[in-house]
Amino acid sequence: MAAPEITRFHQPIDGVHHARRTSKEHKVELYQIRYCLALAETLNFTRAAERCFVSQPALTRAIQRLEDTLGGLLFERSKVAVSLTDFGRSMLPSLQQIYAAASQTRDLARRLQQQRPEVVRVGIMCTIDLSAIFPAFVAFQTEHPRTDILFREGSMEALIDALDKGDIDVALLASPYDIARRFAGPVLYREDFVVAHASSHRFGDQAAIAIADLAGEPYCERSLCEYSTYIQRGMEEWGIDVNVVQQTTREDWVQTMIRAGIGVAFVAESTALSGGLSFSHVAGTPFVREVRALLLSDRTRSAAMDELQAFLREFDWSSLPSLKKPVVSED
């Protein structure tokens, strides 16, 4: 024979005992404690509900559920007054302690969240020399010490894909072709493509050369450069045929080959300057690139992303040594 179920009896003010079963599914919720403390302070359901910004029935139900969970009445109710029961007075210090500890924990968590650095993932096109533009990011972090920047290198195609997938937040890149409308961002700086060569090369003392001077010249091709095909087609239109002697995806390898006199190459002027390469401008050629800081237009942006893009847009890029153009002789 099964043991009889044990029930708890609550005594309302009419003196009649009513059995109320406790629910095993009930658990103490922080909002229930908050409502209980408000009622204990005001001893008025209406004022307690107003203080907690809830309706009176909602407050009443929450306190009843708390009483069910704790297993006893916390308040005596009458038509004219509300008062704490002996059980309620005994429980009140513990409830106050629990609520204070929870509030302190919540405030601590909020402060820690506010102190956590925001992270912006920046993709840099592999043909952009990080050392050339890095001072701009150092200046940004000096003004925004709570923002961390993670860098990633990639080709233009890889960075576009990473932006689409959400693997990076901002991409610094350049393209000779139109940028898809789903991306938006300012032009940070413009720079020429120049012909880099060994200091001992016949171009060595010439600040500017003609495109025709490249005919038959040993050439080191940068196969991952987004402008390689564009420049090659431009030279074909002028009827210029260079002698490709090396091809590589490595920018540092190209620079090593150029210094060794293996051949010449078109490189961005900032790359030539930051790499300490000898170079000559090519008169009358339209090989210019615009470096942009792009974001995906329809993606939600963090405050740090907006701050970084705005900072890069307003930054004085001409102040960087790698972007200061030398005076080119008109002769």
C-alpha cells in the first residue's frame, strides 16, 4: 500500500485550512525574490507592483509561486493589511542576501563586459605591405585602446570570400575593376605602379621612363597581384612585350629577385618605398590603384568596426614615409 501523500496546509485569514501541493518543477527565480522584497518593504501589493513595474496580479502570482517553492506562507493577507508571517520574517534576511549577491554578480559581469576589448578582424591584401600601412593601425589603437585588431593576409578573391562568409570584418584591398555593390567603404589612398629594378640597372638613375623602354626587358611576374593581368593587357595594347623570366606568388621573393638584378617588375609605389627598392615612374601610364577599407553593406557592424573605418578614412595617409612620393623630374 502506497504511503499517503504529505501535503502542506496554509492558513488564510478566514481560519479555514486549505491544502496546497508544492510543485517539484518550481524553482526560486530572482524576479520572485525582487517582488517579495518590494512587498516586504511596502506591505502593499499595489505599491509593490508599481515599484517593480508589473501588474498586481503578476506580482501576486510570482509571490505565490515563491511560497509554493519555499513551502510556507511569507505574508498574511487581509482586506486592510499585509504583514510578514513568522516564516516570512525568518526567510527575509536570506532572500535579501541572495538578491544582493545576484545584483553584485550582475554588476560585476556588466563591468567586465565593458572592460573586454572589442575585436576587429582586418584582412590585408597580400600585395599591400603591412609594414607600410601599420603606423595607421598603431595610431588607431593609441586612440582606441579597448579595441584589438587581428590581421589576416589574402588575395583579393580570398578576402572578398572572407567578407561574404563573415570571417573578417574589414578588408583593405584594391581592384582595377568595379567593386561589387554589396561592399562599401572609402578610398584610403591612391598610388602609382612603378617599375622596380636593381640599383645597378640601366634605369637606375632615371626618375621616369617611357613604356617603350620595357620592350624585351627581363621581367619578374607577381602572379598573385590583382593588377598583373590588368598591367599585362595594358602593355599589350601599347605593343610592349616583356621577357618573363620568373613567376612567383611571393612578394618578398620578387623583391629579392629585383635586387639581385634578375629582372624588373611593376610594383605599387608604397611597396618599392617600404622595401627600399630602386624604381622609376612610367610616364603616361594609367596604372594607379585605390586602396579601400571595405565592409559588407548589409551586415550589422559593431561600434569598433565603425570607429576603425572612420579613423582610416580620416587618417593622413600622406604622412606615412611609404606613401610620400619623391619628386619626379619632368625631363
